[in-house]
Amino acid sequence: MPSERELLRTYFGYTGFLPMQEDIINDLLNGKDVFVLMPTGSGKSLCYQLPALMLPGVTIVVSPLIALMKDQVDSLRANGIGASFINSTLSTKEIEDVKIRLLERKDRLLYIAPERFTSPDFMPFLKMLTISLFAIDEAHCISEWGHDFRPDYRRLKILKEHFPHVPVAALTASAVPEVQHDILQQLELKEPVLYKASFNRPNLSYYVRPKEDAYNQMVNYLRLRRNDSGIIYCQSRRSAETIAQTLRDDGFRALAYHAGMPADERTENQELFIRDDADIIVATIAFGMGIHKTNVRYVIHYDLPKNIESYYQETGRAGRDGLASDCILFFSYGDKKKIEHLIEKSHNQQRKRIAYKKLDAVLRFCEAFECRRKLLLGYFGEACGVSCGKCDTCLEPRETIDGTEIAQKVIACIQGVKQRFGAGYIASLLAGKENKRSAAYRHHELQSFGSGKDYSRKQWTLWIRELAARGYVAVAGDKYPILALNQKSYDIAAGRLSVLLAKPKEKPEIAHVPETEQMRVDTALFEMLRALRKRIADTEGVPPYVIFHDTTLKELSTYFPQDMESMKQIYGMGQRKLERYGKQFLEAVIAHCTAHNIKSFRKPDRERQGRVAAPASDTYAKTLELCRQGLTLEDIARTRGLAAGTIVSHIEKLLMQGEDIAIDRLVSTEKQRAIVQCMDALGSVYLTPLKERLGDGYSYEELRLVRAHARRINSLASV
Ligand code: ADP
Ligand code: ZN
């Protein structure tokens, strides 16, 4: 019997296990029940697919969605593993054929929908087989707490009744504690071994943008992503249709997907997207469950999501292949109102309360000044110490101004209206906007009325929210929040405390998303290989990623293998795929190399372990070189024709990737010492409080450099 690692190599083309996979596999091989809670893209399927190859009998996989089953069976077969599914799309004759294949031991895995157990002849059939393992995929479907409840999952406890000695693996990506509890209880697992992974998805970057001129912001972003796949989520069917149409008019290959469309059209659009025949799907939340497309490079939330759970799940569909991907959310208070309106329609008070609470968490996420990833993980009960350096709040610290006077005006106004009104109203008073309410209360006679005429009502709203978010004023009341004063407010009013606030924006920010980390991919070759993959996929009637993942094509266009032996080193190049497609892809690579006089690179060993580490791209390499030459920040920026902030982002990233860079030429050692001391004293690595404490003598660039440098030192210390 070949070892686990040999099988991993031969059948899947992977050189190592992802975290926890090996332990889970060993437990299953030893006949234990396991409960696997890992986020999307962490390689759950392999945890039962590999044991299926090693165990003597059949592995039965329960899966809730037909599309998902087909997808997995296609992928397994492409790797040379016998697998089938039984579901309602098959005729009686086809089902009989599958049963025969199983009895003849031709297939190692059988995928079934939970409804199958209602069919009276199914259990007797299972008893005729030797069953080695049950895998319950998307196990959260068993729980009413989850959003994907499937009553048929409740039947699954009969597995343990009928097959008490066959191990069961329950797998899910749902982190909600109630759901976990339901799964464990209802499946009646026997002393299951629990595997719980971090829900951090390090390859995803999170951005929240003001929803102003959102369509154009989005199009600017999409133009940079011409050949990439992405999902745009919106709340209504109508907007899904219109946005998809407008994008098509603007030359994008975009399709709509929502529950109101005829079923066949919906399936067709999904299929076109999966097969890379459409780049963009504009969808309501109806889309996505069971979509295993691995190369979704971005997920955009055009409208505000209702809760963090769905936001996390929807963004989770990006970057399953582990390559850098973006999650962008357009945020507006108008959307918040729309959701509140929907909530109000419910008559169930309990449900209403939960819905408001969940919406509140979404708002906190959007309004945050701290690392978005931290907030997201915190929501799922996961503490994460340092800021991620990959979300907008980490990457783009906002410029600040002395906001003491502004805060004093706000506080005076709150006092003037006796702490009985909300942010929107206070903002209109400050901006000097009269309305029925202010007339009724004679608030236009207040001294505060119009005291902030220089700025718009909107700007005042933003500042008030910032003051509230940072605890300089208090917010009371649940549904209609009312502004009130606290000790800090009085300190500010008395001139004892000063504050920094965000500098007002001149015009709406255009979505700018930093370059993502990439291998040094030969894009011309990559595109050629993509086209080749597409031709083969269409001939074989499977989605392109079943042939090869993007990662495989990227590696081919990075290392340019020149013979079958070096082809073997490429990610995802298992024995079967090598035999089947190796020659065609090798020939394409060789032809390209001959035409362009390119030499192959040996794939570095470090990268053979599982996922690919991203080497610095050219632009980073240039910055690095100038740093090493000892230039100052200003000189590097000038030489490169880039903003100092951009250079700092490069250096941050280089440090994060483990480059050793001395920053003494960039920030004086005294300043470095002061900044580090300040970080320690405040117990914080956020820029705003640091800047507040250190004052004008220190630039944001300096703070960012020292912070990034300190992180690198810390990470070395913890190795
Ligand atoms: P999940 O079911 O947890 O969402 P998948 O099973 O779809 O995750 O796997 C996510 C991605 O990781 C897939 O592209 C899969 O091929 C890849 N993968 C799984 N195991 C490994 C491994 N050991 N090495 C490299 N890639 C892997
Ligand atoms: Zn962050």
C-alpha cells in the first residue's frame, strides 16, 4: 500500500498537507468520528477523499447540492479516482448502472443527496456494500440556526443506528456556536475528535468604500481585472439585472443570477460562470452555496449585507485556491435604512431584536478605524492580536486634522438640544439646515445653529460618527440612537483634551486597490495556457478548474518546465493529469520558450511545500534595491516617480514577506525608539492613537515603517 504522501502526490499532485489534514485523515483511518470546522478553501474535501483511496470499502459522501456533487465527481475522475453520484438528475437506468459499478468495486466514492434515505430500497442497497466511511459535507444544514437548513439532514442519525462501526466525518465552514452544537448532538457522533481551524483567510484582503458613485468606482476596479472571475452581490433582483446589463453595455462579460429567474436560465448562467465563459456574476444571495469555483478573484458587495455571517460566507467564495483575492464592500447609511425597513416588517419581536443586533455588528465593521480582519474574526470569537496589514484600515491610514474645535461644536450642539437627538439631526443643525423639527423646537434660535456652515451636513455626520466610534461622545438608545455627553466630552469642551479627526475628503475616493502579490508570471504564456485549458474543458464537458487550477497555470508560466520530470514538480500535476494533459501543456510551454528565448527556472524547494509563496514582484524589487542602496524615503519616491506612501506600502509588504530591510536611513534611530516606546505604552499598533500621542513631528510614513519593522522583528523572535 502506498503511503498517504505518495497518494497525495500521485492522485492530487500536492506535495504536502494543509494544516490539520494529516491528523484528520489518520483519525478516520483509525476508525474515529471527526468533526471538522474549517473555513472555505482550507481543503476539507481531501480529508475524506484521501482515506477513501486507502480504506477497503466505499466512502459515502452526503452533500446538499446537485451542482456540488457533480463538480466533485468530475474533479475526482479527472484525477483518476473512481467516483459517482446518485441524485434526482439521474434516470432509473443510470442509478442502476451506478449501483453496479459500486458492487463491482469500480468506484471508491459515492456522493448522495440526503433525500436518498427516504427511498425505501436505498438502505438495503447500502447494506450490500462494504462501507468504510461516511462523510457529511456542509454539515451545518442539519441545524435550524444556520441559514441553509435542510430537513432531510435530520434523517442522518440513522447512519449511526445502522452502521455503528463505520466512522463518520462531519464537515462544515459555519462557525456559529449553536450550529456546532446541533451537529454534534443530532448526528450522535461517538466521542468525535474536534478539529477547529482559524477562520482567518489570509489571502483575502478586505476593503470598505463609501457608496458614492459606486458604479464608477466598481468599473474602475473591474477594468484592472479584465480576465479575472468575480461575484458582485446586491440585495434586489432588479438591481442584479440592471447592474449586469449595464456592465454588459460597458463591455464586461457579466450575467445575472437570482431566485426570480427561470430555473434553466439561472443554471445556464451559473454554468457559464463556472466554465469561465462569463467573468462576472451579479447575484442576490441566492447564488453561491456549493459553488466550488476556485479562481474567484474578487467578491464585491454592492449593497450592505444584513449580517456578518452572510458577509463572511459570501466573501469566503473568493480565493479558494489560496491566491490573493479582494473583498470590497460599498457602504452607505441609506442601505442601513433599507435593511431597517425590512426588519420592521417582521412581527416577531425576538427575531427583530436579533436582526437589529446583527445589523449593528455590520455597521461597526464598516465604520471601524481598526483592522477589519480583527473585527471579523472577533465576531466569531477568535482573538487576533496584531493588525493584518492587508485591509483598507491597515493599509491606508487616513489623514487627520486637529478636530478639537469641531468636537467642541458638536458637543455644544448636543448640549443645546439637551442630549435628546440623534446624529443626523445634530448634523443638520450644525450645517444650518432648517426643517420642520427644528422649527417646532425653535432650534434655529440656538447658538449652535449654523455654527458649522462651512461644512456639509454629510461631513458633520461623518465626524459625529467618528467621535462616537472613538468614545468622545456617548450614544444611548437602541433603535433611535441619541447622542449624549460623557466625561471625555466635558474634557474636550473645557479644552483639557484635544482630538484628531479624519480630514474631509475633497471628492469621492475612487476604488484603489493595491496591487496584489503575484508570482512573476509570464502573462502571455498564462493566457495561452488558459485558452488551451478552456479548449480541453469544453471538449470534455467539465469546468476549466477541473482540468487545472489557476495556480497550476501560474506555476507553468513562472518556472517554464522543459521536460516531464520537471512538470511533476508543478502544483496540482498528479500522475493522471500528467499522463492526460502533461504533453499538451509541456509542448505549449516549450513552444513559447523557444519563440521568446526563455530559460526555465528550477522551482525552489520552499515552494514545493503545499501552497505557493509569492515572490516580490518587480515593482517591489526595485523599491527593495533602492532601500538597500541606502537612499532616503524622499529619494526613493522621487527616483521611482511614486508617492512616499506607496513606497512605504512596498516596504511594509517586503518586510511582511520576510525581507531583511534596515530602516535607519528612512527613520532616525531616536524616532524609531520613541515610536516603539509609544506602541508599548499604548499597547496599540493603530496609527491614529500613535499619531495623536506623538504629534506632528512624526509622519504617518514614519509610523508605518517602524510598525512594520517591529512586526518583522517580533515575528523573528517568535520563530
Ligand atoms: P473546502 O471544502 O474546505 O472549502 P476544498 O476541499 O475545496 O476546501 O479545497 C480548497 C482548495 O485547496 C482546493 O483548490 C484544493 O484542491 C486545494 N487543496 C486541498 N488540499 C491541498 C493540499 N494538501 N495541498 C495543496 N492544495 C490543496
Ligand atoms: Zn487589517
